[in-house]
Amino acid sequence: MSKDKQTETDEEAPKGKKKLFLIMGVAVLAIAGAAYFFVFSSGSAEAAAPVHGGYTALEPIAVNLAGGGYLKIGITLDYTAAAAGGGHGGGGVDGAKAYDAIISTFSQANPADVTGARDALKEALEQKIIAKYTEDGVPMVMGIYFTEYVTQ
């Protein structure tokens, strides 16, 4: 009988160690998952969706086109809360960089492009403006809206 009790004790010891290792493994995975969630996911959520801060309407300007004629264009900048001073009365953005982007984008365009590829030119202009208003990796402008678009 002493051999039977010794055999039972030897069989129970590995089961207890397996259970302990299983519990420790689950705990390590839970801690690693929580660390990943807090370190990586919180930063990407903020970068993916900037918070709206306000609008800056720019006066329409006339731009001479490359093939003759002109385009009278007005835009409104949709700026982020970071540009608005985080909601503490920062005042938004001025339009100097946006005017520069408008002139450089449309002064090289042909009249046929201005009327036929309006959406493509708007997308290119929007990307230029967002790039010009990005400071230290933080975008100050999140989009633009045409308020006037007249060609002649």
C-alpha cells in the first residue's frame, strides 16, 4: 500500500504544476494584452479622428489659368481643436498658407482641367493645404469646402 500512496502522490504533483503554469501563462497574456491596448491603441485613435475646432472662411480670389481665362475661387477651412487652442480661444488659422496653395495649384491648370477635373483638383488642393497646416505631426486643418467656384 505504501507504493500505491506514493504513486498517487507522484501523479498529483505534475497536475498541480501544470495548473500553476497554465494560470501563470494566462496571467502573462492578459497583462501583455492590456499593455498593448493602453500603449498602442490610444494613440492611433486620436490620430485617426481629429476633433473639429471651427471654420475659417477665406475671401474669394481670382487666379489666372495656364491656358488663358481665370478662376474665381473661395474656400472655407475646417480646422481642428488643436488649431483652436484646444477650445481655449486660440482663434483658428489664418489663410496665408491656403491662398499660396490655391495659387500654386490652379495657376498651372488649364481651363479644361478646371471644369472637367474639379474633384481631382479639390483633392489635390486639400492635401496641399493639410500638409501646409501640419505642425509637429499634428494637422491643424482637417478639410476644405468650396464656397465659390467660377471660371471664365
